[in-house]
Amino acid sequence: MRLKDQVALVTGGARGIGLGISKRLAGEGALTIIGDVRTELAEESAHSITSEGGQCVARHLDVLDSSNVDGVMSQIAAEFGKLDILVNNAGVHLVKPITDYTDGDWEHVMAVNARGPFFTMRAAARQMMKQRSGKIINIVTILTGTPFSSIYEASKHALMGLTKCLMYELAPYGITVNAISPGAVDTELLKKGIREKAASAGLEVQSIYDQIASTTPLGRLCTPEDVAGAVAFLASSDGDYITGELIHVTGGTFHQNLGRKQS
């Protein structure tokens, strides 16, 4: 129960990696708030956690709407008195050749993956600075130079830049800001991305999975629980003296050139 009496907000916490994180934080004793644009799914996920003995509530959170973000943060402060942990997990992944991306594709992916976390960190910082304490944890990516993922990578590298800048800005207030880079996490989002990547590269879907297996020293896909363990570590007092750091939860893989087009 390392997080007993802590209040945590997980964006995009209703499914996939976010749900794994929400379950772990609640299991460690935190009152966990699932913030998600899919309100009904968030409520179902929160109920599943409370039915297992955790403290969890759902809130409608649209990271693209700064007024909604500010309102949710104010509501959390009023209802629970503080915000100890923010996990920026909400994200989208769109896989296409550069020549097929539209202006709208760029705007949407960058908005969800970079502008949204900016809104949530700005709002959380206002509360955490008053408290002179807090943990901000951003979910970024291992991907660097991966074919057909250019906008996604750009958005996640922007989030890593925010992580580094805010580490310096918020340190005087006792706030740590870190990032976690998962490997290929076994979620519906990964399956969708692999199907899109295979189509873009003219490959069989199985060949992408084979590339993951052959380039991952631990020889398996990452799970939401793997990522959640690293989040819980950084969120706990064990991570108090860690800030500005990027932790890889990748099974030993540090670069993925998945989806190489075959000649």
C-alpha cells in the first residue's frame, strides 16, 4: 500500500495501458480517478476496480478541451483536497505512409498526444505548486525512426520535451516529472497499429509480430501490468529523488524499426 491516502488521476484510464495503471494505483492504495472521454466505459472500469476493493471513481475528461481539463482539476481539488499523481496516458496512434497523411491527421494526433498533456500538466501544476508536492508521469514511446509512424513519433517526442522542461520548472515546488517508454504493449491499440503498419508496408500481419519477437530480448509483448509497475514505482516515495528521467519498459529493446518495407 505504498500509495495509501494519495489521489491519482489517470487520463485515458478506461482501457488498455490506462486501465492497467488505474488498477495498479488503486491496488497500491491510491484513490484513483479514471479520466476519459468515454464516460460510460470509464464508469464501468471504475466499478470493476471498486468491486475488487480499490478506491476508484470516473470523470468525463476530454484532454482536447482546456476548459474541461481545468474544470476537472478544480473539481478534484474541491472534492478530494489535493492531487498527488497525474499520469498522462491518453493517446492515439495512426499508421500511414507520409504521403497519405492528411492535415487533419497531423492536427488530431498532435492534439491528443501533445496538446492534451500540456493542458493537463498546466492544470495539475497549478494545484501541485500550491501543495508543494506532486508526481507527473508521462507515457511516451520507444519508437524512433519507425516507418509509417511519423506523426505519432513527433507527438510523443514533443511530450518528452515537455517532460524535460517541466522537470526544471517544477522541481523547486517538490514536483517530479518523469516519462515511461513502453515497448509493444498487448492492447487493442497495438493490434490496430500493426494491421495498419502491415498494410502500409505490404507485409503480412504475422511478420510484424515476428519482428517484435526477434528484436525483444525478453521474447514477449509488453503488458499493461508491466507499464503499471513502473508507474507505481515513480508515483511512490521510492521515486522521490527521480525526476526528468525516461524509464524504458521494453523487455530490453531500445529501438524498433518495425514495418520495414520489403524490397
